[in-house]
Amino acid sequence: MKLNHLRRGTGIAVAALALSVTLTACGEDDKSSDANDDAPAAADGAAAQTFGEGCAQVPTDGAGSFDGMVNDPVATAASNNPLLTTLVTAVGAIDGLGDTLNGAEALTVFAPYNGAFEEIPPKDLNGLVEGGMADGQDSTLYKILAHHVVGMNADTDAVVGDHETLAGDSLTIEGDEDGMTVTDGTVTANVLCGNIPTANATVYVIDKVLTGVK
């Protein structure tokens, strides 16, 4: 399935086109906290349903926090999360993709955190972004990003199993809150922070970029 091509979203920044993997567009919200310290407060908020050691690195308040993200559609919510700044820049390179994701009724997004993109040589990463800007939904970058999105809103129980992606291929999700993996048959990623609610999607932050190449 191909995402509809809409007008360029204003909520997705693409100014940092050089894509050095030290992007800090949302770094001002970098107020990490220990997951155990957060547990009592999380019980009454959106964080209560999340899982994974990486959740401790999500801000405890503001737009990039769990309680902030739940109020925004997925592309906007991701743009406020300091773990996802490189991904947000990649999405912003494709005209209209941010708006399309925000306008979808229900999605599950497997979102590579910044460190996952550091495994891609900078020259190759810059080439993907430049190709995304030039070719839009016909680009390799689009296919990679669409490979991380499923057209349903799946919580921890529903997400386990095989699911078709918006790139037309499939992902296999295994495990539970004690440890979950996502694989495309070539790359297997661990879920660092899962079951993050946004207004129209559930986000699972993962530690690898799933290339979709077999």
C-alpha cells in the first residue's frame, strides 16, 4: 500500500539536511530520569502502559513526554521526542509524508532511535535523504520508512505476530513486555521502549533500522 501524497507538513523539520547523526533538534527536552523513579507518577498517565529500558530516556514532562505525545498525531509526537530526531529529519525529507502520517486513522510505527542511524555511514545516510527530497515516494528512503509502519494501531498484545507494512512487505514481532523483537527476515531489532500512545498510532522505539532488503 502506498501512502497518499499530501502537502508538506509544517510540524516536521527538514532544516538539518546534512543529517549528522548528532542531531539535537529536540535536545532541550533531554531530561532523562530513572525508570524506577518515574514509576509512581507514571501509574496515572500515558507512561503506565509503556515498557522497556529505553523509556527512562523519554522526558518526564512537556510535549516530548508520554503524556505529551498521547495528545498529538504520530509525526508531530515523534518530532517532540529527543530519541527520534534523526528519524524525524528523514521523514521530513519526503514532501507531505509528515502530514500523511498525522492524518492516518490508525498506525503502528517501529521508530529507529538516533543511535540506529549511526550504524549507517554518513555518506550513505545523506544520499538517502537527498534521494528522498528528489524522488519523494519513489525513493529508497520512502520504501525504508514505509517498511517501519503497519496500518493498524496495535498495543502490546495485538502487535505480536506477522504484519504487512505500508511498503507491501512484512515484519514479524515476537516477545512481550520483558523483551520484544521486530524482524524483517534480514535485520532483527530490539524494542527499547514500546507501546507508546499517540493520538492516532502506537510507537515502538527500536535499536536498528529495518532495511527491508532480503
